[in-house]
Amino acid sequence: MQPIKNFLEKFRNIIRSDKELKNKIVESIQKETSVRVSESKIKIKENTAFIQENPIVKSEIFIKKEKILIALKGLIRDLR
């Protein structure tokens, strides 16, 4: 019988990769727009990043959306 930690390892890797993806999104947004977005304001669902910020910040991000998506090189499909 295998210890339960072997089964939970899969979920640990999922959480770690989600955190790394959010960090890369934050870095790309900051690099392209000079706007700092918190990782807690980003939700990932089906390879789409949903940004929950005020309208001014979201507008700045969406103006440079294509450059941000190119910088992420296929890690996500869309920003919303």
C-alpha cells in the first residue's frame, strides 16, 4: 500500500504550476504596461487569464494585450 503523500503529490504540482503561471503573467503585464497587478487578482480557467482589477488598469492591459500574449508564448490563450 502506498502512502497518501504519493497521491497528493499530483495536486501539489498543479498548485505550484498555477502559482508559477500567475507569476509569469504578472511579470509580463508589468514589463509591457508598467502596471503592477497582484497574483490574487488573476484567476486561470481553461487557459484563459481573468484579471479582476479596476477599469483603468484593465484598459491599459487590454491595449497591450497582444504584446502580453506574445511574451507569454502560448502559456495562455486569452486575457479577459
